[in-house]
Amino acid sequence: MSLQIIKDAIEGKKMICPKCKKAVQKFEKFAETIDAVRDGFNVQEIDSHASRVTLICGNDDCAWKERTEYWENYIVD
């Protein structure tokens, strides 16, 4: 689900580079992450879900690149 949101935001030019204020052009290294907690009986309980991605501006001479799990903060409506 997160991967499709990222793809749509980049394709729709809705993910904005914080440095040059233009649309982010690409991404790499997408990963879904799960933080789990084990109790004393070896039962796993899922604590949180997240996704991490490396965003790359790719505009002109802007070299902005960031590995983040807060990629939603770069999407504008």
C-alpha cells in the first residue's frame, strides 16, 4: 500500500523536495518494516508498522537525497 502511494505521489509530482521545492523525481530502497515485541511466553505482538524509502530529488543540480520513514511529510495536495 505504501509503495503505491509513493509511486503515485512521484508520478503525480506531489512529492516535493525540501531543498529546491521542485517535485521529487525518483526513489530507491523501499522497505516495509515491522517492530515487534515478545513477551515472556515467546508470543509476538506487532507494535508498529512503517515503510522506509530513499527519496532522490533528481532535478537539475539539486543533490538532495534522504532515507526516511517520514516520506508522507513530503507529499502536498
